[in-house]
Amino acid sequence: MTGPAGGDRPAIQWGAEAVSVSFGGLRALDQVSVGVRPGQVTAVVGGDGAGKTTLLRCIAGALAPSGGAVRRPSAQRIGYLPPSTGVYDDLSVAENLEFRSAVFGITGAAAGRQVGEYLERTGLAAARDRLAGQLSGGMRRKLGVIAAMLPEPELLVLDEPTTGVDPVSRADLWWLIARAAAGGAAVLMSTTYLDEAARAAHVLVLDAGRTLAAGTPAEIIASVPGTIAVVPGRPDDTEERRRAWRRAGTWRVWHPPGVPASEPVPPDLQDAVCVAALRAELAGADA
Amino acid sequence: MRAMIVKEFRQLRRDRRTLAMMIVMPILLLVILGYAASFDVSDIPTVVAGPGANVAATALPKSFQVAGTYTATAGQAVTWAHDELRDGHAAVAIVTASAGGGPLILVDGSQLFTAQAALRQFAAQRSGANATASSADPGPGAAAVANATVQVLYNPQLKTSYIMIPGLAGVILVFVGTVITSLGVVRERQAGTLEQLAVMPLRPADVFLGKIVPYFVVAVVDLVIVLAVGVAVFGVPFRGSLAVFGLGALLFVFVTLGLGVLISSVSQTQGQAIQLAVMTLLPQVLLSGLIFPLTSIVVGVRWIAYLLPLTYFTQISRGVMLRAEPIGSLWPPFVYLALLGAAVTGLAIWRFRAFLAPGAAR
């Protein structure tokens, strides 16, 4: 799914250009840009309150930004999964999809067959007549993604499609996302899982409404300055403690360029995001 | 338990709307009901017709507020008096000399409490006249009242159900139109599906109409059921034009549905929507003339009644059902409902657009 990281990338078609959003006095997004290419998945990552949902709402057209520009296709060609999944609890799976098809004017046997395939592949076929409100969280998310994919959108915007979902359902959801991208859709999704973001062609890392890092996962990893070391316990040195984080039972310490490190390890996307967040935090603290 | 009490107080303090409803509403209701809750009718709108109508009008007791006089022959006077009552211009019509020779008093039974007050007055006049008959001349007005034949029109048995059911039809329309509609729209917002609708290829008008048409159909079905039960079970007459009634009901539903959407557009939760809807329902039930006669409500509070749509629907439904009032004399409530409907629905659409067209001001 990850596209080639070179000049043969498909051209950016949709996205945001220096978008800002304020809610009252709170700056939720500050000059954030992201491009979404057809046939590729672009992931937006960040912690709680980073601005992921706000950015996706702007790009989907559910929220007007206070500054900057958004490029998106017509509403007829956008699929959107809001945080709530956007499905009606008091309609059955089939009725939800029927409503969505009617709104988008989708008719024909081919579309019906495709929906049938999606339902079958994701284990929802047996639940066609169940109310969406009676589905598990994972099933509701799968239904929401299938509903968003119905119009064969040029731009598919998915807000945390896999959050709180079991591993099997996550795999089903990723199958759907991959199908959408393979069909030519430009997919923009937010996630809190960095292993998922690593599968995307392009990643945007947000923190408190600002861009921390952007690029392909390889570019973001390569942009980590200095080295990362693995240590068994929390460092005793106060300065090192400020640059340490816990991961999988051990601790990792970021050493800026020029600071020697023992047992350096090659960083992955999770390390790169942690270092980017640390650098922003340290820069803020030192300012 | 202490922890629960503290938690509840904290939540209550932050839920300002509920707090306002718990503190302001009782005070407001007390004041309004104190001035409005009265079945005592002190002013009886009266018209006088026939030979010597002007003289008879001046001699009427103070409680009979003369709304018009018509000096004419006996036959013309009776026709005119009937028309005046049918069109709701008065509750009592005194004809100084009818075709039968003697004075005739017509009382509009569809204005129940006013009619009862008038009949009590006439009874008192008669007993007073009998007591003084041999001693002094009671005057033309008093004589007309004392010697008159009294006829109660439209609701001869002065049944409460006759006046309540046409008004209750309006209350049910308010309930369905305002309370249920407001819940339906807020549910979309609470479930997060309104945001989904905002990005779908739907015009705000599509969503607005798509939301209210089902409630409109339910309201119409409810109305038909209420009227059918009223006529079949309670024997309430339907004397007027079904088309005029239907048009009035249509305009009224238009207002109540608009009000429902407007309430939903300023409510974050279904609880808030219910609170607001009840706050619009309660004054309509109490002040629209459905229960207490409008003339019994003190002027300082009565103006509120004239802002409420149910006041006008009650006038239309009682007028058409009980008195066969034609549209020609009902135009003021029709015009008011049309204006109110346009204003409320316009405001509701404007608010609704803000959610469905994110580019619009919010």
C-alpha cells in the first residue's frame, strides 16, 4: 500500500493548505498542510487533542476552517467516517446502506454485489438485518467504513477507523481501506496506532494543533537527529530523563547530535514520533 | 450518600438550563397563573340589535360590554345577531324585538364561561325585575333582558367537551409538532449523524423537509383521530367547512414543526430539547384560551396569549367546528399563523443551515 517515495508519486489532488481552526480562544489547528494522493493512504497521527479530528472534519467539509484552504471533490465523491461512525443505531445494517445508497443515487447490480462482498469479507453479512445499535463497536466501525466507501469516493476520510477495535476487526478494516486505495481513492485516515501509520504512504504528525513531522514513514524516521539508545531502566541522569520514554518493558533515550550513546538502535516510526514530540516539548520548556 | 449529593449539586450547577427551569419556571408559572387562572368573566362582549337598539344598549348592566349596535327591523336584527355571534364578535346578542314580538337574547355557547356568566346575569336581572316590577320602571335595557326569550346557540347544553376537544386537537398538534420533532432532530446531532449528513450530497432544504415531512404526516393522522373520537365518542359537532379547518390546521402544524426544529437547533441534548419544548407547550395550554377565557386574563399577561399560535388555532377550530364560522371572518388568525409560521420556519432553516452548510455563520 505504501507508494513509491520518489518523483513517480501520484500528484496531490486533495488536502489542506495552511489550515487554521479556532474554537473560541483555543487554536485547534495552526497552519497545518497535508496532501492526499489518489490510490494512497495518508495517516494523521497524534495524541489526544492533537487536532486530528478537526483536520479531518475540515477536509471532509463538516467544518469551515478559519484560515487556509481545503481542496476536496464534490460531496458526491467524498466518503466520510466521523468519530461516531455516522450510522443510525435504530436502522438495520441493510437499511443504513440502503439510505446511503439512496442519498448518493447508487443503483445497479454491480454496486450491490460489491457491498455484498464487503459485508461477506468483514463478517457483517449475517448481521444484515440487525440494528446497528445492537452491533459491537468493531462491527459498527466496519459498517461505517463500508457506508463511506459506497459512493466509490475520490476522497475517503476516516476518523480513527480502528480505535478500540479487536485485532481481527482491525484486519478487516485494513482490508477495506486497502480496497478503497486500490480502487483509486485518496484515503486520509487518523489513527493513534503508529504501527498502522507505518503502513501509510504519507504520515502527518500533529501535536497541539501544529505539525510535528510530515513525509513518508521512511522520511520521518530518517529525519530523527542524533541517536536512540535502549536502556533497561529509567535513566538516573536528570537531563537524560527528560529525553527518555518507556517502550515495551525497557526505556529509550534520545541523544541529540554530538551526545554519545551506548547501544544505539535504529529508530522506527514510533521512535521518530516520540523524538519529534520530545524536541517540541524541550524547545518549549527551554524557550 | 454525601458524595452522591455533592456530585448531583455540581452537575446541577453546571446544567444552567435545568437550574433555570427549576427556579424561574415555578415563579413564572405562579405569576402567570395567578393572573390568568380565572374562570370569572367580568366583561361580556354584547351586541344589541332591533328597534331602539342604541337606547337599549346604554341601559344594559355594566358587565355587558357593548361591541356594536344595529337599528333595524326585527327580521334583519335576528339575522345580524346570529352573524355577529357566529363570527365571534360577541358572546351575547340582544334583539330588542324579534319576529315573535318580544325581545330575544342569543348566547354563544361555544364561549362556555362567558355564556355561563351571561346566563347568571340574566337570571339575576329577572329576579331583580320581578321584585321591582310593581314599584318602578326598570328601563328599556333591563326590561329587554328581563322579558327576553334566551337561546343558547352552538352548545345549548353548555358541554365542556364541546369547547375542549377542538382546542385539545391543537394541544396534540403542538405535542407532536414541537416536542417530538425537536427530539428527532436533536437525536441526529447527539448520535453524530448530523455531521455525516452535512458532508453528504444533500441540500439543507432536503434534510429539513426530509426530517419534518414524517412528523407532519403523523401530526395529520393524530389530528384526524382526535377529531373522529371527538365527534363519534363525545358528540362534538363539526358544523363548518372541512377545507377551512384543514387550512387552519396546516398553518398551525407549519408553525409547530418550525418551532420544533428551532428548539432542536438550540439544544445540545434531547433533555434540553424537552425542557424547551415543555416551556413552549405549557404557556400555550394555560394562556391560549383553551382552559381560561382570554377575557378573564389580566391585560398585563393577556398579551402573551396573543403571541401564542395555539390561541389562534383554538379560535379557528372552535369557530369552524362549533359555529360554522366562514374563512371571511377568520382571516386574522389565519394571517397571524401564516406570518408566525414563515418567521419561525425561516429562523429554523437559517439555524439548520448553519449545521448543514459549515461555511455559513455558526
